[in-house]
Amino acid sequence: MAGIETEGHPFRTRTVTPPLEATELLKRDGIRYSICTLVNSPDQYRAMEHSFQAAGFTGHDVEFLYLDNVGGNRFDAYAGVNLFLALARGEFIILCHQDVVLAFDDRLVLDRRIAEVTERDPTWAVLGNAGGFSPGQLALHISDPHGEDRRMGQLPCRVTALDEDFILVRRKANLGLPRAVEGFHFYGAALCVSADMLGHSSWAIDFHLRHLSGGVAGPSFLLCKRALIGHFRRAWRPRWVTTPSGSLYLSGSSWASHLLNLRPVVGIRRRLKLGRNPARSIDVHRHALS
């Protein structure tokens, strides 16, 4: 199998002349669905692709993209998904495993599910067929080695994380995965957390499909979990942020954020009134309060 070209030019090059509004830029390709998969088994991938086509994912508004991992993992999930999110042209980017088969619901059902969630929450960014909304509480509809036609929770359901077998990302949400994390686990959770940080929501929807695998949790599972926890611990650390016009204290603690952001504002106002050196005044307040 010939994989996606990643050296030199990307998937394709496009020149936009004259310049377009950003909203028009998103629509110019006319593609609704980009179906993206990491592949190490050509036979499974062909079966997956044929099932999508039989379910109505055909025509000029659908593209299939894959990265070639046959013979070795050239791309882990984090690097591969970031490539897909950056270069796919579809309004909706489907990230799915090669061993997924659309044996039940079809494109019309997915279109309806997208419309239902959009009506309930226009800010959504990520959808999937299986997820969790609190510890031990799941929402899903799937057939897999754990059981046929398994249903849990009330769908659609707002979730904190999604399983990676089938994830749909809204391209205009501009999501991405942590650069420092590698592996093949928890990227569904990372996408949902990133969406939440940007003010979007994630949902499990009633889209029934067959997943041929029940999931594998080996040593890499725990390594990936620790790496992701470490990434977000660093991302959410309290910090001072200094701009040319003032300083901000960012923290998950509401009292610390309120207290430490109050005095720098007073200090800046006093500085402006007295005509002090801006850089020195900001530094003094930061140092005194840190």
C-alpha cells in the first residue's frame, strides 16, 4: 500500500486566488466527510472501506485517507491523528480503526445524529459511538467481542472522553493532540479534553457499528496514560503571563486567580498615573506577589 506522502509536499497543494474569507475557505473543497485510518492490515482496511461505501459514504463529498504502518509503526496515533486533522479537507473528520465495520447504521443515520447534537449544543467539536461521562459511567452503542448490540446510557450524552474505534471531529474546531505524547491509547480522551479547554463539547451518539477488537491494554497503555497525565499537569500549572501591557496570573484556583490578578491591575493604573517605567513596574508587582 502506498501511504500518505509526508516528506516534501503534503497530501496535495492548493493555491487560493483571490484570498477568501475563512468561512468560505472551509467550504471551498465541498467535502463533507474525511475518513482517516492508520493501517497495518490492508485486508482489514479494505473491508472497512467497503463497509463505509456500502453505507453511503461515496461520491465527490467523501475522501478516504490512510497512513501506511504495514511492516512497522511509522506513525503512532498522536502523530498520525495530528497529520489527519491538519490536512484532511472534510467538514467532518472521521478517525476510525481499520477493524471497524459499518454493519448497522449508515450515512443517513450519522447525518441525523450530527443534526440532533448540533440542535442541542452548537458548540460541539467531537462525537463518537462510545464514551464516558463520570467514573464508571459509560454511554455507548456498539457490537464487539464483549457483546452484540450493547447499549449503555442515554444517547446522545455529553462525555469527558471517547473510545478511539470511531471518532468524528469538527474541522472548524481546529483541535490537535499533544506533541510530547506518543502511542496508540487515550488520544480520544486528549481530543475531548482539548475541545473542552477551547470551549467546545464532546458527545457520545447512537451510531451502531461493529468493532472487531475488544481492545488491548499492554505495557504501552500505562506508559501512554502517564505521559498524557504529565502533559496536562504541565499545561495546567499555575503561572504568570506577562504581556507588554500587563501581567496575568493563570491558575485553576479561583481564589488565587482573583487575588493575584487584582493587585497588578491596581499597580498598572497607579503606574500609568505616575508615569513609571512600564516594564519595571510590571516586574516589581509580579515579583512581589509570586
